Amino acid sequence: MGSARQRPKDLSPPAPAAPALVSASTRKADPLFVGSLEKGLKILDCFTGGETALSLTEICRLAQLDKSAAQRFTHTLMKLGYLEKDERTKRYSPSARVLDWSVAYMRSDRLIQSAGPYLVNLHEETRQAVNLSRLIATDVMYVVRIPARRARLLSPIVGERVPAFCTASGRAILSGRTDEEVADLLDRSILVPFTAHTICDRATILERIAEARQTGYAIAKEECLPGELTIAAPILNAEGRSIGGVNMSMTTRDWTVERMRGELAPVLLRTAAALSNL
């Protein structure tokens, strides 16, 4: 299960209810769709927004379930070993068993299995933090990360998710998608700020994606985290469609955008090209 990087408190809106995993029309039209299974999975999804522990009331609100249904599903998930309950606080949290899914995913993803040596080389050549990401719904998820030796920023952890619209990785991946796909993702995204520098204007976001299509990489400055500067390039399949992104992150204290373009962009593009040919 992924976690989302937390917004600064003064910019953070109340956590919304978890969106439906599929549309109501899909549920109604698909005779094989199991609604009760969806409800159980929605409870697990409640913890992917950065929450570490939730009360039953909070689960009801986030999963949009009544108390009786939420009690049954949380009890079942506890019996199966996917949730734990603190008897003192009466709050629920994911158990270590959910990591079984992460391991299964890592083993089955061909890009993850093949990318390691290239990411290590990029890290050793630049001495910067290096991440491999995938597009998940409207977010990018970090699936491999190599931290900088002297990290000065809060580093993402594997499985962490951030919105695609305001990240270098997200814009890089979107640069390898069609205009229709980009428009659809932005339609489904909640364009709210993480920092005072987050670009939320749709036209400007589209300009940054168009720029990434021309240069081969995207840049984001302090849009997700104050003091963070990131550069990312898309990883493409044989048809030229993006399947992931590789990015490096550093601090605005140590780097400027101009220096990053000159020193890091060329080696990043070589790495992305090598990963695209796997």
C-alpha cells in the first residue's frame, strides 16, 4: 500500500472521502463485479492517504460505509491479518502482512527487476537521490529509490504517492501520453497546493508537460516540498508510450535549475533511454 506525502498543515484541506474504486455505471453494468469485495478494499485504501491509524468513525467516513458494515469488514480484515487494532485507543492500522503484496509486485514488475544497475550508475555518477516511479491513477508512486548519501530533505519511501500534476516525475510520464490521457488525468485530479510554489493552474501545467515533450525531461521546484528541486525523464516502451519515470532530487540550497539542466539532464536522459530499451 502506498502513502501520500503530507501537505503542510496550513495548506492541507480536510481529508476527503476515499473515491470509488470504479464508477457506479461500471458496477451496475458488470455482472462479475463483487461490490462487497470493493468495500473491503476501500477500507484498506483509507490508509493510503498518509494516515497511520484510524478510528472506526474515520473509516466509516473515508470508506463511505455505515458503522455496521465497517465493523464487519474491519473485523474480517483483522482476522485475516491485514489490520491491527490498538485496544487502548481503539484505532486501526495496517499490519506488516500488507507488505506481502509489495514484495509480490516488486518481483513481478519487469522494469523494477531490470532497472537496478542503471539507477545505481546514475546515483554513483551524480551522487544525488534517484527514484523510479510508476503512474497510479492520478498519482506517481515511487517503486525504487536510492537516497543521497547526505540527504538534507525528507526522502520518499518506496510505495509513497504524490500527485502527478505537480511533480517532475508526473509531468515527465504525462509527456509520453496522449493529450486526451493528460486531459483525463487532470480532470480527475484535485489541483490543490502542497506548498506556496505548487502550480495548480491547468494551462501552466499543460505548458510544463509540453516543454517536457520537447526537452525530454521535466523540472519541478519546491512544488511538493519546500527546498526541493527535482528533474525527471520518462521511460518509454517500444511504441513510445511512457511506462514510468526516473528522477533525481536535490536541494535548492545546493543546486539551481540552470546548473541542473547543464550537469544532470544529459546523464538523466541517457539513463532514461537505456531503461526505455530494456
